[in-house]
Amino acid sequence: MGEPMGTQASTGSIVQTKTSNVGPVILFGPPGAGKGTQSKRLVELLAIPQISTGDILRENVAQGTEWGKQAKAAMESGNLVSDDIVCAMVAERLTKPDTRRGFILDGFPRTVAQAEWLDKLLCGKLFESTHGHVACEVPPVVVSLRVDYNQLLQRLTGRRSCPTCGTIYNVYSKPPKVADVCDLEGSKLVMRQDDREEVIAGRLKAYEQQTLPLETYYSAQGRLLKVNGDQPEKRITEEMLSLIEHGNHL
């Protein structure tokens, strides 16, 4: 896998040696913080997988596994999928050989109970690869991507997309050449229903209420690391790489 131009010299040994033990990375970030973009960059630079609980859930449902059947039944009845089912799916995914050097967790943990379960899993004998070796020997590095509230609103409420080609614009930071018209297709741009300000405000409030106990939990362990998400994307990536490298030695 090739390195982006100018990245290797600025991101240190963790990028230069993709055989090093990175360990688990837990990334927090509100909607619009750029968590998805940064996760993709870390996957490329560190050569470790991004593990999404949403993807795991959909895979189990599609494959008709026992956990998938239970999860599907819960969702069809309008209930949340229980922690027991989610944790079982995560535990199974973390036994895959590609997680041996580390992984990025997306959407997990969501509760303190899940965080406590994850800690026990990572330091216990359950966390083994298919070859019988301990897949991870370092504690998780927890990074919180912080973005100013007004900046988040601009990123989300300013988002527009082309219904024809799917190109994403932002009326504040990446506007089309002609207002409300796609540069490529000439189609009228649309705004997603969940990008409206009243919906965004609710999503951000819910995120804050959900995440605050988790940040308190990891902060009490001295493991919570904060990154300013208002910086240029490349600078954010470099800072996160440095924190991940040094966070392994906390």
C-alpha cells in the first residue's frame, strides 16, 4: 500500500513500520466532526481494519447467524439490539486475524457498560486470534475529535448532494459554481431531511448525552486524548497518529 505524498516524513515511525503493534483505537466524534474521513486515513496509513458495529450487525442479519436472527427480531419489534448480542458480535469479529496488530472501533462502545465489557475482553484471555495467540497486548487509545458547535452546524446544515451522481457540496466551504446546481450533472441539489437545523440540534444533543459518560469513564483512566477537529484534515491526521503512537505507552 503506497503512502500519500509528503505523509511518511511527517507521521513518524508508526507509518513507516506497518508491522508494529498499533492496538485498539476508539474514536469519538459528533456528527459532522470528520470521524469517517479520519478513520479512512488511519486505516490506510496504519494498515489496520475499521470495525463498524453497524456493518457487523448488517452482516450477521444478512448471513442469518443466530445473533443476526435475534438482532433482526429485536429491530422488527421496534426494540434496541441488546448489549449481549452486540458484544457477542464484536467479540467474534475481533478474533479475526486482521485485528492482530490493532483496529479502529466505529460506533462501539456506546455505553459505559459496553466500555467495561470491552476492557475486560481486551485484558482477558478471551481476546485471542484464530491461531491461539493474544491478538492485542496494549490497552485502547481513546481519541475524542472536538469541533466547535457552530462549525458542526455549518458542516451539516450546509451539506447538499446531487441526486443524480451523489456528489456532496457544502454551501459554506465547498459550494457549487452555480447555487443549488451540480457542477457535473446540472441537477438541482437536495438537502437531506436529517441535515435540517432542528434535526441536527437534536442529534448533537443526543450525542453529547450519550458520549459524556463514556468520556468521563476513559478520562478517569487517564486514557482520553482530545484533538481539535477544526484544524485542516491533514493536520488532524498527523496529530491523531502521534497520539496513537504515544498513547500506547500511557
